[in-house]
Amino acid sequence: MKFLVFSFQFSVEPCRRLAAAALLGFALTASAATNQPAAQPIDLPTTLRLAGAQNLDVQIARERLREAQAAHDAAIYSFFPWLSPGVGFRRYDGHIQDVAGNMFDANKQSYALGANVEARLDLGEAWFKALAAKQLAQAADHAAEAQRQESVFLAALGYFDLMKARATVAVAQDATRIATDYADQLQRGVKLGLVFKGDALRARGQAERNQLAVQLASEQQRIAAARLAQVLRLDATVDLQPADNELLPLTLTATNTALDSLVARALASRPELKQGESLTAAAKKSRDSVTLGPLIPSLGAQAFFGGLGGGRNNASGNFDGTESLALSLGWRLGPGGIFDSSREKSAEARLAATALGTDKAKDEVIRQVVEAHTHIHGLIAQLATLKRSLAAAEETFQLTRERKELGFGVVLENIFAEQDLTRARTDYLVTVAEANKAQYTLLRALGQSGAPISP
């Protein structure tokens, strides 16, 4: 049956075939969707750079770091006295008592011009609070790095979701082209009276289902582009397109590394754990400020340098220089000082809670490493299985087409072969994307989200 000859070449190399299908898909999309926003290509390195620089969560973390550093500076400044230049005036009229106890009437006034230097310093608490503020600033620094790594991680996942969606569109478009060509051939056979019309309708229905898969996959690709744009703080109306032509498995970590070694690396590198250590150190200094700080005496000092004038009644002369100095040294007993057990208990509880939070974070990091390590090995095994399944589906598809050309094939057999091939290609692509995401999940668990990429 010459009219049923179907010319189709299918490479057994999945990566090359996927690249060609992807290029075809982009050509069809560009010609059919002229009212869509212009496509903007983006690659993985650019995605990671933008995530570390423009992400809003990263910028918020940096502002919190600046706030913590300013709080540390304020704690240091508390050791310095303050200066208050100004003018003072005092007027008195009426009954007054002298130092001996005698009562008499007085009319007088005075005015002063100069600078008042004053300082009151709780040395112990101020010292420990400055140390605590330093640790809090370090904790904020580690928190900013943790947020940067988290944003880079989310951007990498978003990029691979976008690549997966684009590759799925290409597979669906290729399946639609195959099914449509086959349905057209059967329709020509129906017109010649050589093919059962029901078979042609069945093939046409399969082509329509494949077209529906194209529409759904295109929708998911656009959604993935919008979500990635949000992570990167780009205009979500821009249609981001992955610049990489092929979705290939990446190797970012050695898969044969012992799990214990990975856990040790994560515990030493994760910024969240360093943040927890700094917070615990800050809580210890805060505890010391209420337990040891009150034992160190408080220092008070006040000095005035300037001039004083005035006299009886409305006299305004007699202005001359004057100086005064006062010093004090003492301890505070009771609330807010020595023997304030409520403050000590509160500080101890805060320290214990912070330490427990750090231990909880360590347990979480260990779980993440074990889970990511296990997931990667599982996906590697799945890729090997899916690669064999894809090769079998390709060969089955080719043999089915050869049987059809010889006149021995049936319509359902061809449809099933095309469905199996499409499913095998899609499953392989999805698993490649998930394997790449798992690689970045392990990097995130190890505290190394910004590691270089090696295909």
C-alpha cells in the first residue's frame, strides 16, 4: 500500500533527538503565538547570579545584617560620655531657708553658659551586652549567607522546572506531529476505500489528545517561567526561555562519597548552624550580663565647664568662669542588680532554648543530607532503567512502523507504540530534571549552593 508509506527517522540517541525536537518546538511556538511577549533566554549561571543579587529575601537579610551591625555599634558607643552645650537661667523670689535652718526672704537670679559632660555607665552589663551584640551581628551575617544559598537553591530548582517544561512541550509537539501525519495518511486511505474509517478516526483522536498535551505543557512552561522570574525579581510578564538546548544530567557532587563524610561537611559548612552557634554565644553573654555584670560597680561622672553670673534682685553682672565635677561609684542591689533572681532565671532559660534550637537545626541538617543522598542514588538507578526503557520503546516504535509499511501493522499497534515512546521520553526527561534538582538539593544540604557547574 504505497499511500501508507511513512517516512520517519528516529535516532536512538535520546539527547540529540530531544535537542532537535526542542528546536522544532520553539519554531512552531514562535510562528503560532505572535501575540505572546518576546522570549528572553536565560542560562543556569545567570540564574544563580541573579538569585544571589536581586532576590528580595536576600536583600531583606542584608538589611537585617546592617541593623545588627548598627546595634553592635550602639553598644560600643554606650561606653562614651555625652556632651550637652547650652544656656541655663534660674530665678528665685520669696521665702527660703539657709543651711543653718533660718528662714528669710530672698530675691535672686543666676544664669550659666557652658558645656555639661555627663556619663553613667553600668560597666559590667555594658561590657557583656557589647559582646552579645557582636555575636548577634555575626549571627545576622550567617543568616544572610543562609538566605543567599536558599535563594540560589530555589532559583536552580526553578530553572530545571523550566527546562523540564520546555522539554515536555517539545516531546508533546513531536508526538503530535507523528500522530497527525499518521492520521492524515489513514484519512487518504479512507478516501481510496482501503482503510476502515473507524481506524482513521481513532488515529485522529490520538492526534487531538497529543495536541491537548502540547497545550497543557505550554501552560506549565509559562507558569514555570513566571515563578522563576519572581525568584529572580524580574518582570513576570517576560517569557523566560532556557538558553540550554538539551536537558542533560549534571554531576555536581561525587556520588560515591561516604554518607558520614557528607554529614561532617554539612555540619561544618551550613551557615544556619554557624548562625545558631553565634546566637548561643550571644545568649551566654546576655546571661553573664545579668549574673556577673551587677558585680562590677557602676560609674557615674558629671562635669560642667563654662561661666556663671547673676546676683541679688535683678542683677545681671558678676559673670565669671566656673567648673564643677562629680564622680560616683556604686552597686545596685535588688531588681535590675545583684540578687535579681528573676532576670537570672530568664537569661538561663533563654540560653537553654537557644542551645536546643541549635541542636534541632543540626538534626534537620543531618536529615536533609541523608534524604538528598538517598534520593540521588535512587534517581541514578531510575535513570538507568528509564534509559533502557526508552531504547526499547524506540526500537518497538521503529519495528511497528516497518510492519505498517509492509502492510502487516494495525492501527492500534501503531498508536500504542507512539504512546509508549512518548511516555518513555517524558519519563526520562522528568527524571533527568529531578536528578539535577536532587544534585542541588544535596549541595544545599551541604551548605554549598553556589558550587561551580560541571556537565
